[in-house]
Amino acid sequence: MSKTWTCGELNTKHIGQEVTLYGWVNSRRDHGGVIFIDIRDRWGITQVVFSPDNQDAFRLAETVRSEWVISVTGTVRRRPPGTENPRMSTGEIELAASRLEVLNKSAPLPFDLDDDNLPDETVRLQYRYLDLRRPKMLRNLQLRHKVTKFIRDYLTARDFIEIETPILIKSTPEGARDYLVPSRLYPGHFYALPQSPQQLKQLLMVAGVERYFQIARCFRDEDLRADRQPEFTQLDLEMSFVTQEDILQLTEDLFTSLTEELTDKKILYKPFKRISYEESWNKYGTDKPDIRYGMEISDISDIVANTDFRVFKDTLAAGGTVRGFAVPEAASFTRRQLDDLTNLARSFGAKGLVWFAIDDLARGVEGVRSPVTKFFSDDQVVAIAHKLGANNGDLMLIVADKTLQALDVLGRLRSHMAHELGLVDQDVIAYAFIVDPPLFEWNEDEGRWDPTHHPFTAPYPEDEPLLDSDPGKVRAMAYDIVCNGYELGSGSIRIHKRDLQAKIFEILNYTPEDIEQRFGPLLKAFEYGAPPHGGIAPGIDRLVMVLADEPNIREVIAFPKNQAGVDLMLNAPSPVDEEQLRELHIEVRLPEPESSTADSKVQ
Amino acid sequence: MSKTWTCGELNTKHIGQEVTLYGWVNSRRDHGGVIFIDIRDRWGITQVVFSPDNQDAFRLAETVRSEWVISVTGTVRRRPPGTENPRMSTGEIELAASRLEVLNKSAPLPFDLDDDNLPDETVRLQYRYLDLRRPKMLRNLQLRHKVTKFIRDYLTARDFIEIETPILIKSTPEGARDYLVPSRLYPGHFYALPQSPQQLKQLLMVAGVERYFQIARCFRDEDLRADRQPEFTQLDLEMSFVTQEDILQLTEDLFTSLTEELTDKKILYKPFKRISYEESWNKYGTDKPDIRYGMEISDISDIVANTDFRVFKDTLAAGGTVRGFAVPEAASFTRRQLDDLTNLARSFGAKGLVWFAIDDLARGVEGVRSPVTKFFSDDQVVAIAHKLGANNGDLMLIVADKTLQALDVLGRLRSHMAHELGLVDQDVIAYAFIVDPPLFEWNEDEGRWDPTHHPFTAPYPEDEPLLDSDPGKVRAMAYDIVCNGYELGSGSIRIHKRDLQAKIFEILNYTPEDIEQRFGPLLKAFEYGAPPHGGIAPGIDRLVMVLADEPNIREVIAFPKNQAGVDLMLNAPSPVDEEQLRELHIEVRLPEPESSTADSKVQ
């Protein structure tokens, strides 16, 4: 039974050898009085020929069906001239079978393992063990293994220690909801699953580990959005006695060598572009820009300040902005296409979309088409075009709104147009660092400052005086690594001094009880010689997704949950025995019907 | 700030260079008008000298205390003759400091970082980030990293794919209790944390992965016994188209090369001993024998069958057994020591302990001391001694009881005596495979067969006929790897055919609902071409513990829970907000007071 040969390795060097192969029946066909079976395993496919001379094997081969598990013994021989298959590594040979054994039968599969005729994802996830038989899925799993292996080799060679931190911990303060695990031994007590090992890795720095990493499982009970999973994997990395620059350099070198070693993709910018948070929003309308293409956004507020176009004037008067970008060679869009674009902009939250299709800029307003030409002078149109870098044949898209709103809509339109017009080079990876975000964001709803990154992030030392006078202006020593429009991960230099940390908590308006309950162990640790430290935590799922050219992370996770958080194969989550709940000292409290909620309001 | 030198690397080659070191103050002493500070980091310790010539640095150095975080710039110079320290890698040089910076202060530590004066483990776990500063703990973490890295390298080179399986799954059927995670999106539904990825790895074999491994986190909500943790780490490994022999060979080669590469320990038996489950119980009174020493147990029932000693006669008449072993050179034990041994045997569950101290075997009964000599003849005493391999000066320990009970007591006594008498060679590792256990164990309490290993374990094909006639005689293709008295892990060849699996379930008396609920996905998958497969799952915590010579697994886990399942540093588990519970659709049901239980009985 011991497998000594794979189905992907036999070639003309092996002609004349007797070998035994083990695998699955990829296909069977009867042709010219003989039976051909393609046997498949993880490594490839080999063609096996059963001739009637060998009666026992031949007869058994007649009964065999797709996906049966077999072993075949035979002699390697050269394929007859003209029947070679150059697309297979084993295409020059075939196995002349002398013995066949059926190790297991298979019912007909619920769907074909054909990449081009896949069923709905629901079916694929339900039968994930069959879906994973497709070579493409297997390649994704292999790539994922190579990526984590590469990271481990790379960091181990640089004296990092991989340390496993616990999964059963206490609630962490990172914004999302915790998954809770009731304790059987302590009634009314709960463990929480880590949203990330944030406090633990900082505690490892206090312990003097200096260079820590972990390929860590993290858990967030978030409302499910496109392409999130309840559990995900990140490279968690932390160092002591480093600057932001040290961490960015290390990250850049790791991602560069990993990408170049494991894929054929070209890295667009070496060194990686560094884009400030503010610049990213202003140019790309997002903090995770795709810089594989241009179409940068510009501010045309000053140009249009004096037009007669009421929408622009009113917006500017209310403290808003007017911004836009140029879409190359899109002046030929039909009116219908332009209406669709306007509707798309509205679906992104815009009040409207102004467009100018440029035929001949030399003719001023006469040379452009737009429903609003009458409000603009020749000079204004030319100035707008210059500011947006638009030429004859281009389309200009303009939004007037509050600044963040306008930028957000334009960012989405920019991404949409790039994909629509095929401007996105799939063979290219454009990594960038987004740096210098503000330390705090103003939370309009709650009327308070929230941390942009997390409450342990250090401000730039030169901005510390602003903590009292103008907290919104304080820049954080924090950074994101982004790639092709995705955020891969973020990191920061952490606060390591108690007094600064206390001041930040004060600005964030945390109560002493809150601080003790959420950050107690870390603050305690900071009393005993905490070194300066910082780190970064790129997500593995998204990284592999980008490297594998897949549209979502489920394609690079062996057993993902669907977008509703359900494992369709295992059927989880599921009800459990009352006895189990009793042991855990909890009971289910089903949502109250509407009416009883109303009642309670009456009281 | 970027750290370019460690505190462990400077030597005479660097004399004359100016360097900056970053680390913790290991100690400070003032001597002969200068200040010596030993600065420590992960890599070592360097002696720094502050002379009053350099006033600023000297004055600051005067204020510095243990465990403060500092950076020091200075020039490497040779230590004055006679002051070298040959036990330090940096012992020939010192740093003449020109600049000192205090990066962070430290309060006095709650305990000394001195291996010989450690506080209670409770304090160590509470301040784990300080406990981990001890070089010994750091070495353990490093060894653990090296072990997992070695395993990953080894298996990757052999074409295994590491695949991450989910942590949020459905209840598995492995005997222990599951940790449950309430779902927020599905009221009354729960995920479970995996006790092991058993079904998932078998599904990966159905998927055609063929060679899978994972360093996997597992969770068991067991009643806490010595040296268990709620979460633990195992090497989970599964292969298709293999025999038991293939898996044992691979495991042996992996453990051999790992041990020899990473430690100075000598492997006692190469190839590893293979001991049948039955032999292990008979010779060592356990299924996880420590074979670093002898003192094997023998059956003396037939020799003592005809003595006048009532205890032996009655036990044998009731179907019991009389067994014992010889303790070398222990005839000189005092009566008090022997009484203590008897009490120990009783605490192990024995009804009593019979001992014979042999002075001169040639003199028969006259030559031995024992409270029961009068019941034995010369021949019988000599025969017993021969059977147990006892010589003059040895002590024979004998127990009469039901077989399993007698063996269990003798096994514990054997281990106790070996440690008591210093017969255990700490520099030696004795791996062994325990093979051929029974497929089923009779559960006396429930009056049914239970799986010895787990319900997917395959019987020996030649024993399959016994499934109907005598299930207790069927041997499993299962194996444990044991080492120095610990079980490191177990594995088996799995059933891959539905009909055999159905038969096993029938013998185990599982209901169809039970089967569907617990094993549904796997059984479904078995319809679609499941290959023959098997695997093994050694525990990483215990392996590293053995390799590091530590007495318990908490010493090789960064942030362990205590033996009551509590994380003393994070304070988990803990109560949570009512709001969190409400979102999860559960409420706490505290244990009822005794009285109300009584009431409910009255009803």
C-alpha cells in the first residue's frame, strides 16, 4: 500500500519500469477495444491503458467510474506517436496496466469538478471536500502554505521567535464584539476569543522577547460584510527598540521577497510608495488606494468658486468642496452610460454627478459636452481640465459635497471606472504604506474622540504638545500596508510610558474602571521597565487572495464560513443539548416578540 | 534608536569600536569610584563602565535601578587583566560609556528574577511578563519555536501541506466536553471549539490532499487534572495511501532527527521499541511506560497458587492475579520505609503490599525478610525471585488483586521506586510505540462497548471476523508514541469505507440520530471516493516539556492558565456585561442553592 510514485512524475526516463500508482479516477474512456483511465492524485495525472489481453484487470476496469479510488500496477511505456499530450508532465508516457484494485467506490458527484461549470457557492461550501479536489483550489492551499512557510523562514532567520498566545483570553478593547466562551468551572464567568493578540504581544515586549511573531488566529463578531470571516489569520509581529522606519523596511523587504519568490507578479513600485493618510484621501478618495492606475482626484473648488452653477456655489458656501478626476478616453460614453454612472454615484451616497466629455478643449465650452455647460466660461472649463489632467477624448467626473463624502464617492467611482475600462493590470502588485494618520478621529454621534488605530498608538513626539490644544491635529506613528486597493494590515509604534498612556486615555474619556478592566494587565506591566516597541499585523487571508488572483478570501481558506457566518459543511453554529448549557450555567434567551417589547416600553 | 548590536555579541574583535546597546539594567554596582552596569537583552549581558570623567553619564548612572530600560553608547575595550569573566560570551570586554539614556524606569519587581528563589507559581503567573524575563524561560520559548520550526521544515520538505482548519466548528465526538461559543446572529445556536481537527483532517484526505499537517490549537473542557490545560497544541498529521508502518517510520524519523538536532539528549532505543498494548500493561503496569529503567513486572500467580497465604489464594480463586517486580539493592530499606511503601500502594488503590527483602537467596526462606515468610517454602521463594529477576540485596514488591488493578498499582510503584532510587537517567530519551490496542473497551458502568481510540479507528483486517463474535478481541490499527513515561500522542489507520464504519457504530450502539448529528459530514464525504488514510497527533506542549527537562507543561507555554483553568495575569474567565449576554441571546443560570434542589425532589 505504501505510495512510492505520484501520478505527476513519470516520464520517458521511467520507460520499462514497473510501478504502482494510487489515486482517483479522473476519467475513463473506451476506445479501439482498450480502456483508458486517467488516474489523478495531488501531483498530477497519468494515463493508464487496460488491454483485453489482461482479462482480470480489463474486466474490473470496465466497472470503474469517475472519482473511484484505485491502485494500478503496470509498466511505463512511450505513448504511440501522435498521441502525446504536451500539456501534461506525464504526456509522453502511459502505464500499461497489469493489475487493478478498487480501494473505494464513489457515488456520482453532486457537481462537476470543472472550473468553468461550478455550481452556486452554497453547494461548493456544502461539499467543500469535493470542491477542494479541483487543482485550482489545491494550488491555493499550497500557495497559502508557501506564504506562511516563507514568512516563518524569513523571520526565524532574523532572530524572531514565534510564540503561541492563548485563544481563551479576556475581552480586548479593539472595537469589534468579542466571541465569548462560558466557563463551566466558574458560573457566570466567560473567556473571550482574541480579536488580536495585541496586549499579549506588548506584554511579550515587556518580557524582553524583543522580536516576536505569530501566524495568529483572530476572531471578530462583526456584522458580516462582504468578504469578512468570523475568524481570520494574521501575521502578528512586534519588535522592541525600533523606529517606524525599521518596521516599514522589514515589512517591505519581507513582502518584496515573498512576492518575487512565490509568484510571477511584478511589484510596481520599489521601494514601496509612502503616501500620507491625508494625501491618500485627497488623491484616491480612500485610505486603501489602488495605485496600479492613475485617475487621481483633484480639488477644483477655487476654479468653480465663481461660476453661476448653483450646486457648486451652495456646496462651497456651506464649507464643502468640489473635486473630480479625469477618465482617459471615455468621452465617447453614451448618454445612457453617463446616466448609469450618475445613478452609481448616487448609490455611493452622492447628491449628483457632474460630467464633462471633452471633444476639443481648444474650443473651450463649445468643445465639451455636459448638461451644465451654460454655467461655465471657456477659461473655467480649460482650467478644470488642466487641474484634472484631462485631454481631448477624456471624461471628467465631478462631485460637490462635504469633503469626506465627495472624496469617498470619487474614490469609488475611480475604482469602478478602472475596472470597467480594463485599466487594472492583473499581473502587477502595487504595495504602498499609508502613513501619518491622525491619532484621534472625532466621533460625531457620541461627541468624543476615538482612537484612529487603537489606544496604544504613540503620537509623533513633536506633536505631543498638541494633545492639549488641538488633539485632532496630532499625527500617529501608525501605518497601513495596502496593496491593489486592499488594506493588508496596520501597525504602529506603541506608547510605552504610563504617563503618556494615561493622558491618551484621558483624552479618550475612558473611566478609571474601564481602563482597569480593559487594560489593567498591560498598564501594570508598564510599571516594570517596558521598552519602546512597535509592530505590524498583515492579514494572511487577504494577502494570499491577492497573490492567488482570487476575488474573495473564501477561495484561499480550506473550510470557510459563508457570508452569513455559517459553516455549511459542518452545519455550524447549531443548537446544543440542554444538558451542555446547564453544565455551562447558561440558558438561551430567545429574542422577545415585538409585542412584549412594546409592553415593556409602556411600563 | 535602531538596535544594531545585541548585548551578547561583543568580544575582543570589537575593541576600539563605538557601539550603542539597548536593554535592561541587570545589575548596578559602584566600585572604586566607577559605576558598573550590566546591561541585559535577549541575547546576553555586557558590562558597562561609567567613569566620573564623563560627568553627565556618570551622574545619570548613579540614579539608575534594576530593570530600568536604557541605551548606552561607548567604546569597546579589553577588561583589565584578572577581571575577565570566562562564563560570559562578552566576558573579555567591557563598554566604556560615553552616553547614557534612560528609556523607561521600573518600579522594584515583585520578585527576584533568580531561578533559585522563585515565589509561588501563582505570583509567577500573575506577573508572567516578568517571569519570562528569566533566561531559562526565554530558552524554553526559543526551544518551543525551534521544535515547531523543525517540524514544519521537515514535513514541508516531504511534500506535506500545512492547512489551517477552523476554530469555530461544530461539536466533535471525542469524549471530552466541548467549549461552546454562542452565536449572535443565530439565537440559540452555538459554535464549538475543536477538541482536535479529527473530522476536518479526514475530510482533507477525501479532498485529495494526501499529506496534511498542522500545528493545531485544540480545546478540551475537562475536569482539570495535574498538568492539563484548557487549550493545548498538537502536531496534527494525516496521510493517504499509507500503512501503519509508514506512519510509524515517518514519526520515528521525525522525532529522532528533531531530538538529535535540537537537544543534547541521547535516544535510548534506535529504532524505537515497539511494545504491544498488552505487553505494556503486563510489563510496566501502564500504557505509557518509562523504559529508561528496568524493574519489569512479572506474573507469579502459578508459583504462589499453592501457598498457604490466604490473601494470594483468595485473590486467585476470585479470578485475580498475583504480580510483582524486583527493586535492585533495596533490601536495606528500613521497616519504616517499607511501611511507607505499603501506605503508598494503598493510596494507589491496592488492598495491601507484600514485600520480601532478600539477604541470601541460597538460604531459601531463611535468607529473606518479610512479614509473611511463614506461608512460603524455600522453593517458592526462590521461584518467585527467579521469576522477578531478583538477587541478593534486592527487594521484591508483590500485589494481589484483579489484573488491571494489580498492574496499575505496580506500575505506579515501579515509577515511584525508580525516581526514589535515582534510577532515571535525565540525559536520556526513551521513545517507544505502543501498538495493537483493543478496538473496544468494555464500559462496565454503562454496559456497552466504547472505542479505545476513537470511532474512526480501523480494525486489523484479519480481526474483522471477530467484530461479530468477540468484539473485545479485535485489535485496532492504532498506536501511541510514548516517551519517558508520558504519552506524547496517538494515531491510527482510519476506516474509509462506509459499511465498515456503519458496523462499528452499530457495535458502539450509536443511534442513527447520534450518528447523523455527530459524524454526518464525514459519513457523507465517505460516499465520494474516500482514500485509505491514517495519521498521528503528538502533543507539542508535552514534547517540548520533555526536551526542556521541565516538570510540567506550564513551563513551556508563554501564557498558561493555572491548574484551575484561570489566567491569573489577564484575570480570565471573568464576568461580562449584561449587554453582551443579551446580544448573544443567553443568560447566566447560577447553580441552585442546595435547599431548592431538595425542594424540587419533594415535588
